[in-house]
Amino acid sequence: MISPATNPEMVHVVSKADNRQHAVVKLPCLDHSLPSSSLRARPVLLGLTSNNLSYARGGDLLHWWKTYPVPPTAPAPYNDQSSWGIVPAWGYAIVTESNVPGIISGSLIWGYWPTSTSPTLLCLERSNPEGHWVEVSNHRQQLMPIYNRYERVFPDEEKDLDGRAWSTVFRGVWVAGYLLSEYVFSPDPRAREPVHPLGAVSKLPWSADDADLLNAVVMVLGASTKVARSFSWCLFDRPRESGPLGLVQVTSSPGVLQEVVDKKGWEGLSKTVAYTEIDQATEWIEGLQPAKLVIVDCGARDNVLSQICQRLQESALLSCKTVIMQVGSQQKVYTADEVQAARAAMASLGKIQYNTSGIQDTVIDREGAATYFGEVSRRWKEWLAHRASAIPDMRLVYGQGIAGDNGIYGGWESLSNGAVRPEQGLVYVL
């Protein structure tokens, strides 16, 4: 069991106007009565990824800032909730007090936590399957449902710190790659109804033909990112007859990703190229003569997608149906102008936005929570057990606490400056 830190209670705050501006502030220790059906839990192990930059960038639009508002007891000016916010992170917390039936003090909880060492109040209701809970506080009801789900970690699960650490870095993004492979591009779209990339809530059509990869080539941009690696691994595990016809990975680290391809027996069915070798990718795709090209953008470098689209216009693939899906963003803080340009590019290129929560909600409605989470848990544990083959270059970079270069403060500094390498996973013991 991870023990709570004994350091002063601290919280990492980020400027809503300029996400590069951030600070660590101390919080006073206050005693409050515990509301009914509530608990307090202290974060003890958190991961930071490029997703955290997205939570800040979309904090107002998608209500991530509302998850954990800066406490009014924080020192000025950081207690101004209109200007400063807390960016949540995936990981584990230890329950310090509870009156929630089924959760006792000392329990370990997986979920979406503040980047803080302060005990955090949750108001929980039971969910399915056993050990799952949903946060029902009024201020969090505009959040997408995936961010309000919490799981109690049973004593016989994830016993080692290393396994938990990998979970903080990968589990939240791994499920995105899994759902993309298994439900958006279902291996058997006529037997399992495919799900639109935004989920059923979008009320947009997504047919078996849209999902079919049998005669398609999939091109993954930003292929070294964590969600891209998860997606590619799930594609490798599909029945070969379900497609895709071929896989192209565009990345800053082609050598390592090609090693994974070869180990999975995809020689000749996959090509891995650097960003400077896009012409090679286009020529290779032409040789396969696909009926469809699916481009999955997991956070490609600036102008790469526009370069690829230009190459396609000049190639024999001009008549090939092209589908472009936006899954992730580049590891950087976007200016207001860059955000506007990205939105314009979405429209001009006909990009389809991907949303993990929308798909997960749809699958839960269709299959039931017990069936869905049971299968996700099985596949996740399988991937985790084989991570040395799936991500041979990936290594955990441990930090300590909130403040300083070795704490979450330093991690945010590296993320916001694009200094975290694709093979690094940032983990913080609080």
C-alpha cells in the first residue's frame, strides 16, 4: 500500500489565459464535517501526459476546470477561480475518511484527481460492476461521464508500484486506442454495430461501410504517442481477415515502432516512416491499391497533415476515399490563434472528431457495464503484461511531490515546452 505524503498540503495551479503560466501554492489544513455518501481521498500516485495539456486548453469548453476548482482558501491571486484552475490527472488516491458504504479509510481508489496533496472530497453513488462508483456533485454534472467514474482497487489487484505507475501513464489513453480499434472500426462491423467516433449522443450516422477496414490502409500520425501505440497494438491483435489492408506509422521514432511491427508478424503489411519520409509512405500505399485511406491524427507535428493531403492530391490515390480522424493534439500549449487555426483545419479537411467518453457511454448502454468493463479489464491486463513487447522503448520517469523541478511543477514545465520525449512516462509519487 502507498502511504500518504507527510509534506505540507500543496496544489498545482495553471493560468486559464496562458497555460504556460503555473504555480504551486500551499493550502491551509482545515477540518470540515463529511457530507453523507462522501469520502475524502489524498492523491498518492499521478501521471502526466499530453492529455493534461488538452484538459487545460479545453477546460472552459469541456468543463474540466470545474472538476476541482481552486479552493477559496488558496492565497491570492490564485484563489481567483476565473483566472486560475487545477488541471486533473489520472491516478490513485488513498481514502482518508469515508461514510460511503463499501469504501473504508485506507482504501485505494483509481480515477481522475487534482494535482494536489490535499484530501479531496467526492460524493459517490454505487455503479456497475462491483467496485465502481460515480461522482454526483452538482458542479461536476457537465463533465463527460468517463471523468466521473471511480474504481476501488481490490487488495489482489495491481499490487506493485510499477504496475500502478504504468496505469497512471497509459490506462486512460489505452482505452481510447482500444475503443477506436474494436468499436469505431469494428473487426466485424456487420455482426457488432459500429459506434460513431463521437458516440451515439452525436446522433450522427456511422455505418458498417464506414467502419470496414478490409480494403483500407490506416495511416497513424504521431504514431509514437501513447494513444497511437495502443491503437496500433489493438490493430495487430485483430483477425487478419478483418483488415486493415496495411498500416502506415508516421513518427519521430520509426526504428522502435518497426521492431514492434516485425514482432507482431506484420512484415510487408506495415510501413513506418519519419516525418521527413512522407513521400515513401504515399508510394507504398499506392502499391496496395486501397479503396479507402483512414488517417488517424494522434498529434502530428505542424503542417504534416496538410503535406500528406497535398501528396494525395498529386498521387494515384486521388480517387481513393479518405477519412481523417482527429484523436490527439501536439504536445504544446496552443495560442488562441493556433486553436482557431486548428478548428478551421477541422472544417476545411472534413476531419472527424474522436471522443472516448461518447463511445464508452454508447457501449455501456448497448452491452451493459459489467460486460463492457469486464472485457476492457481483461484486455488492459493482457496489454500491461506484454508491455515490454508493445512499448519496448518506453520508460517511466518518476518524480516526487508537487513543487520543484522533480515535482508536478517541473513536469508541467516540460510538457508545456514540448520537452517530454515520446518514450517517457511521467509519474509522480505524492
